[in-house]
Amino acid sequence: MKNYIEKIIRNDSALGNKLTEEQRLKRQVSALFGILTDIYGPDRLVLKAGKLEALDGMRSGRLEDQILALQKIVYEDPTLDNRPTLKEIPKVLDEVEDEIADLIARKSVEDEIEKKIAEKMQQKHEEYVQEIRSQVLKENKGPENGQTLKKLALLEKLEQVKLSRSAVEILRPKSMEEIVGQDRAIRSLLAKIASPYPQHVILYGPPGVGKTTAARLVLEQAKQMKHTPFGQEAPFVEVDGSTLRWDPREVTNPLLGSVHDPIYQGARRDLAEGGIPEPKLGLVTEAHGGVLFIDEIGELDPMLQNKLLKVLEDKRVAFDSSYYDPHDENIPKYIKKLFSEGAPADFVLIGATTRDPSEISPALRSRCAEIYFEPLTPADITRIVEDAARKLEATLEGEVTDLICEYTIEGRKAVGILADAYGLALYRAGTSNPKGEKERLGPRITCQDILEVVQTSRLVPHPVKKASSQPAVGKVFALGVYGYLGSVLEVEAVVFPARDQGRGRVRFNETAGSMAKDSAFNASSVVRRLLAVELSDYDVHVNVIGGGNIDGPSAGAAITVAIISALKKQPVRQDVAVTGEISVQGKVKGVGGIYEKLYGAKQASMKMVIIPKENEKDIPEMKGVTVVTADDIQDVLDLILVPRAEEEARAG
């Protein structure tokens, strides 16, 4: 600044102008006003001087007035009123020059900043204009083009094509009365669900007996009752536990819900751009206020079961994410609520399984009531088939229901066989009269149709051993349980004198199981005590017909009877079945699965079933079969062996 002013003064000296001290100072003041004019511009400088009451000083011919005006403008202080003396003027001008130099420096920086701001604003403006233009184009045209519109038209055309509903959908029970053979189970389920305090429930039973349908219909009935907490909009959410998959890292969890992080999984675009995680609600929240039905709950991942138990306790699902910042003001309120309070999950769990209760998590069982659905009897299958035929408006040949009963004990399977035969009957009628629509209604389903279905489906008859009125030596009907189904087992024994006395052997088919084999050795001790016979003098062969695995002690009594019958050559009644563990002292000990075993005996048309005295409390109400208890093997023998007199009378 000083160099610039001194250069002006030197130029005047070089031109031969001899300046006095006052003239030199005036020239310096004039130069400073010129610099201010360059900084502010002429008009702005005049306006600024007017506001600061310095305009008169600028126009004055006195040096002191000009310097005072200069000070007011530079310092922007209109209250200044002390005019400097001639001696003070150089010092004042030096201070003013320094201030003007600072002003120029600030002005330069501000200009640079203003330039950058202007550039940024121009850039933002162009982006904003481009975004508005894209929005306008999208509103006017959208993302559609000729190809996408063509595909949309194709989809809409496909929507117009409707096939008739599947036969299974039509034949599915629509009311409680249509569920056959489960009166007790349905009453129990209603008592637990249609209550002011509904309980979580696990349904046990074989497949195809109506567990899923019963759960769905129970909720519908509960909605109509005033004392239940279920509203009219209470949802029924159904999922299959065997197909439910989840990621232990919580990347995805369709049952409980998960958090989509903005980087790896990709939250919604507007959330991802702000680095905000997005919670995804699961089926437990979808079922809030209603029923969550998990079919095959025994197949559910054990860790996922434990997480589900936590939700059952808290009635909420907690969410967590390392990306979540509770202090971020850009996070929507609903996401803050989900992270801080969790998602509501107050529902009733109904699980269904075909597994044995011992295979289900004890923690889950302890939180749920347990209901057992019963296996279907031939009478139940007959009723299901007849009801289904009525819905299909088909007529049945006389032996059709009996034939279907031979191939299945599942209601769903029975309906499937009938539906396939219905299609065959329609096909047969259609080939004889292709356009006779009316004639194709109400076909007659024959036994030949059923046989063709079971042959093409490679079905085998359900193995049911039938009782007989003809006694047999060394053959006894025992009872076993497979899953939830009871079955009748044929145990037979033959006895031959050993070739070398005292070196006889007891043989037992290995596939029956080690515990059943032990029962055979227990029976040997009982036979020796009862008959005073050394079995070591005989070769004894015990066999379970069919080679089935009956691993367990419940065949002990039957094995003992078979060996005694073979030794004494005394026939055994073939319309009586027996179950019970045999002790070495001849006691008949209690066993499990009494209901299922009685069901199996009824299926086989047994007139009597002998069970241990200890199981007397387990006898259910069951028509068509007489149940007798026995405390020791002698009681069993008295009931099941044919008396000699009766045998002789029969022989005579």
C-alpha cells in the first residue's frame, strides 16, 4: 500500500512538480480515496460516505476535513470528530493505510469465497433443475415403455384365465362338524383357545387327521364369542416349520423379523442414503392379536425355538443394529420406536407335529398345553369318503369305501384317492361323450377306478391283521405302537426237544430289538417256574412275523404265552391281544401307549385286550373292545388259553 502511494508521489516528482508537505499529504489522501473507490465503486462509496456523515469532508478543500472523512469511511465510525493536526497527519495516514490494506486482504478472501459459493450454487441449481426435469418426465411418462407395457398386458391377460379350484380345496372341512373322529380333541382345543385367557397349544397326532383345519376353524369360532380377546380382524398366520429357514447372523429371520443394514443388505433407498438401518417385521408381528400356526413345529431349528420362547415371554420382538444412532435426527419416528420399544408380538401359538412328545423341546412343551388328535378308524375314513363324494356330487360303488380303508388311515390321503378316482370317472365319461358337459356331472366311482389309482400311485394296503375265531397253538397277538398308531403284532413260538439234553437254545429274531430279546429270556425263567420245565432241554424259536422292530418290553407277556402254548400244545385265542412287560417273577408290569394299542386292537377286530393292572387308570372310553387287566402271567393264561374241555369239545 505504501509503495503504491509513494510511486504516485515519485511520478509527480519525476514530472518536475515540486510538492510541498501539504500538497504531498493531499496527494496521499487522494490516492487513498482512489483505492476506496476501486474497492467499493464510486456510487457505493458516495452512499457509504453519506451514511457515515463523511460526504462533506470528502468534498472539502481542507486537508484536515478530508482526513477525518477518510477515517470515518475506513473505520465505519460516524462519531469521529477529532481532526488531526498537521504533525499528527502522517501517523494517522499510516494507520489508515494499514486498515485499508487489511480491508483489501479481507475483500480478496471474501471475493474468492463468494466466487466458490457462486460456483457451488450454480452446480446445485443445475442439479435441482435436472431433478425437477426428471420428476416432470416421470410424472408425465413414468418408467413405462413399449416393452414393459406389453409385458403388463400379458400378465393382465393371464389373470383372466381361471381354472376351477382343486378338489382338495373343495373337500377341505368348512366347519367343526365336518372334522371327523376328533370330537374330544376339538372340544379340548376350543376350551383352550376360545377363552378369556387363551393358551399356547401343541397338537400331536398322525398326519391327515385335521390338525391344521381344526386350528383355523377354532379361531373363527373364537372370534364370534364375546368373552374371547380375539377381534374380528384377528389374523391366522400359517407357516411350515420344516421349510422355515433363518440366518444365525440375523441377516434374515422371516419368523421373528430382522434388521436390514444400509450397507450389506440394503435398506430402503431414502434410509440407505442416510445410513439408517431398517427393521423388517416377522410373522410373529403379523400374527399379533391372532394365532400363529406352525405346522411340523418339531422340525423348527432348536435355536430358533429358543428365540421364539423369548418372544412368547415378552410378547415383543427386540431389534438391534450397530448402525442405529438414537441421536440421529434424520431417523423416522417409527424406526426409533421399533429400536427403543420393539415390535408387538402378542399372539397365541398353535404348533402341530407328528413327532413323539419326547422329541419336542421340553422348554416349549412347558409353555404349551398339549392335545392329542386320535388316529382315524375305518368308520371315520368311510364317513370322510362319503362326505367328500357328496360334495363332488358323485356316487360310489358299494365296496369303494372299504377298498379305500384298506389303503390308508389318513383322512387327507383318503380324500386324495377319491379325488383321483373322481378324475378317472370324469375322464371315462368324457371320452364317451366329449362335449356332454351335463352328462359329465355326477360320475359313478367304481372299485376299478380306486384300484387304478392305488396301482398308479404304488400304494400298498395298510397292514391290519384280523382277529380269528379259530384258536392256534404257539401264536399270540401282541400290541405295539409306531408313532401315534397302534398295531397288532403276531408273535409265534415253536418248541422242539434238544438233540443233546441240557444243551437247547432259545432263538429270537434280532431285528425285533435287544429289549424284546431280553423279554424272551425273562419268559424262559417264568416258564421254568410255572411248568417246572428246563428249557435247556428244548430248542425254542420265537419269531415276530414281519420282522418288525418292536424294541421295548411290552411284548414280554405275549412271548411268555406263546412259549407256554407251544410247550403245553394248548391253543391260544386268536381274538384276544395282550400287552405288558414280564418280570422274572411272572408279574405283568405297566407299559405306555395304551390308547394307541387299544386303537390298533380295535382296528384288527379284537374282542378282548389284556393289559397290566398298573395301566387300569389309562383305559379310555372305547366301544367295540373289552379291556381286561392282569396282575401276573397266570391271570393272562387263564384269559387267553383255550381250556382243555373247550378244546376237546371243539375237536369233537
